[in-house]
Amino acid sequence: MAVVVLYRLREGVDRGRVLDVFPRHQAYYRAFHEAGPGLIALGPFLTPDPAAGSMGVFSSYDAAERFIAADPFVTEGLADPRILEWNAVWLDGDPGPETR
């Protein structure tokens, strides 16, 4: 099982503020990934509005919770995350033992 985190920008959030915080968010997700298993993939949705939401795929519920607990988009009140357990069917290989 994998875990998906869906991010949605909070109502009324200034898009300029999102752009200001993005470099810290980017540094955070890169460091989180390098620190060891947990983050498999992430990125924004491109339609209908790329700033409206994004998704992250994690190897465990614990990893997803740890990620959102310190993500600048969440800690600065820009996004509301939602954690969903996902019964993924991996067609091109297994992403790791935590997803089983």
C-alpha cells in the first residue's frame, strides 16, 4: 500500500505568497527525499489550474504525516493536505518494501 497526500491551496491564498514560499518547499522535499525512504513522487496538477493543487506519493502513512508536519506550504497556512491510503497497482516495478 502506498499513501497519497493531496494538497489544495486554501481559499483566498495569494498566489504571490505561494511563489515566495516555493523555494523553501522545494528545498524541504529534496532534503526529505534524500534522508531516506518515504517520498516516492510529487508535483502539481497541470489542469485546470497548476496552482490549485498537487499530489505526493509516499511509501507509508508515517512518512506522509512526517512530511506534511514540517512542509512550509502547510506550516505557513497556504495549503490544506489530505492523506489517503492508496492500493496502487505498480505496473513498472515495485517502488520499495514499505508499499507492500
